Amino acid sequence: MQQVSGDGQADLTKLWHQHWPHCPPVGYKLRDPYRDVWVRFHSLPESKRYPEDESEYTVVLERYNTVLDELFAGADVYVITPTWTTEAEVPSVKPGTGYWQSVLVEDDPDPEFRTYCHLFAVRQPWQHGCVDDLLRDTADDKVAGILITDTRMQRIHHPYDGGADVFLTTSDERDQMRDRHADWLSSHPSGL
């Protein structure tokens, strides 16, 4: 694993603005401006939200890792983890990660209701299962807002409790991935 710092921070920011200029690096905000390259996969059959036993955790992790393998096998990835606060100050650096940037997500006149997303990033080789602890915590809603992206920031995997939003380079690439995993899609017309 390699921490992101110094020039790496500027490089990440430049790549983000190059590929995703209409949105800050906050997972839940990506869907609307990038709907044409977005697909959502549910983690469990029948759109069940939370796993209840080890067999369901196995399904959740297998679905996450199947898509992640298709996106990133044989490549390095950035694993971007947020810390959410009401303070502008950057919290202590998480062990093994480097600070990337902070984003004011909710700008409320009352400082108690402002929300900042402080982003930490690490670069590592993608291997099936290498972020399973993080994915399991995401499935349990213990962490939120994770982004996993290739080192050129062209494809994004944003896991959440209940599934993952995936952003690809083109609508055709999105359609191919969507079709490969059609039974993991929502039956809701909006894809949610």
C-alpha cells in the first residue's frame, strides 16, 4: 500500500476534475450528473438490504468482489475513505492512509449543521478480497462513502449498505456490465 500525499494529492485532484468535473468526490452525489454511465447492483437477492448470517455475507462479498474484479483485476486502485465531521479541520490521519482533500458537503449558515467530508486515499494492487473488511463494514452500515477507483479515475465502485453504484467510462460499457449481472439489478424503474 502506498499513501497519497504531496504531489499525489494534486494528481488525484486533477484526475478527478478531468473525469468527473460536475461533482465532488462524494459517492452519493455522483449518480445524478453521471446517470448515463451509472448502474446500481444490489448485494442480496430480492434487494434485501442487510445480511443476517454468514451465508448472506458470503453472497454480499462475492457480488462486490465480482464487480471489482471485472473493473480492476491486475491493476492498482485507489481506495478512498471518508471521515464525516461538522468541523473544517482535518481529523487525524487514519493509519496507513494519506489525506487527499476535504469537501464542504452541506453549507449551512449554522456551523453545527455544516457537514465536511475529509477524504483519505491509499494506492494498492487490486486483489480479490483485499478490501473485504471494509466492504463488510459498509454492508453493516458502519462506514459510508467509500470510493474505489482505478489509478486514472475512469471507473468508480461506490459500495453502500445494500449494494454498489458503479460508474464506467461509456454507456456501452455500463450496459455490458449491467447485462452480465441482470439478476442483481433493482426492479424499480429508476434503477434504485
